[in-house]
Amino acid sequence: MESAIHFGSPTVQLVLRRWLTVVDHQEAQPEHGDTGGALRRVAAVGIVANPYAGRGYVADLSEAIAASEAVGHRLAAIAVEAMGGLPVESYGKGGIVGLAGEQEHANAMLTTTFAEPLREAIGGGIAWISSFTKRGPPGTVIDIPMAHKDAAYVRSHYDGMTLTLQDAPQADEVALIVVIASRGRINARVGGLEAKDITGKDGLR
């Protein structure tokens, strides 16, 4: 069995203790005029040991930021594999910090350094990646928001995944999460910019 995976410097490491995937697959409803194909949402969750847990206030979190890149690569690969070959149109990210840590610890592990591997794995994306973090014990519920990967103003792709990790994170852990989706919501019909009309210039339209 593969042992825990260590990323980072000798002084600050992110030990990936376990990972899991959640797949939510919903068929389209052509009887209502939706011919966009199946909607598959995937969440890839990595449970890492929090190197700052129980240490009190640590001003410089840069080593965790740097170490998060390798975790981002791993979770992005897991998420794309779970998509089963479907294209990726939306993404989001988030994290839950165990109670011996600070919310800021998750934010440090979810910066652009962590997120760029996700963009690479799905073939690009210029829109900002929606994100949400919180502290909590095992069983904490978290809603991870998603939006279109190339244009944040595409209303049909405002979506998300609700996750409950029954036995994580422990007090000294952080759950890092990436979510991706193959399309916008089933039967989306509130108007606005459509995905087919994206210009892809500024990450908004």
C-alpha cells in the first residue's frame, strides 16, 4: 500500500494522508429542451497534515504556499480522471481546517500556486477560481462554489458541490478540495451571457 506523500521543504511539509473523490452525474432532460449532454460534477479531496497545527500564530506561511503546488497537481489529476473523458467547463476550490489550525492555513494552501495545476490539467482557464474556506471538526459541511473557467459572468455555470467529510479533517489536518464540472446547470434559463458567446479576453465575459 502506498504510504503518505510528502511535499515541501524539510521545515514545512504537506503530508498527503489520504484522498477521495465524489462524483455527481446527472443526465440531461431533452424533454425540457436541454440538449447539452450529461452534467458531471467531480470533487477531489486531499487530507493533508497541517504543519502549523497547534503552533500558535505563524506570520510567514510562504513555505506551505510553495508546497501546495505539488498537492494541486495530484488533486487535479485525480479530478480529471474521475471526469471520465468529459470536457471541463467549470471549476472551484475550497478547504476545511481542523480546529487546531487557523482558517488562514487553508487559504495559504489554496492560492494561485495550488490552482495553476488545475488550469493546466483541464486545458486552460482564464477566469478566477471561486473559493471558500472554513474551520470545523470532522463532519463539517462545506459548499464549494463553481463558475465557468473562462468567463465569470456566465450565469448558467453558477453552481457548486456540497460535501460532508465524515471523519475529516482531524484537528491537525486540512481538507483541500478542487471541484470541476462538465457543463452548466441542467435546464439553466435565467438569461445573460451564454457560454458559446464568451470572448475569453478578461476572465469575465
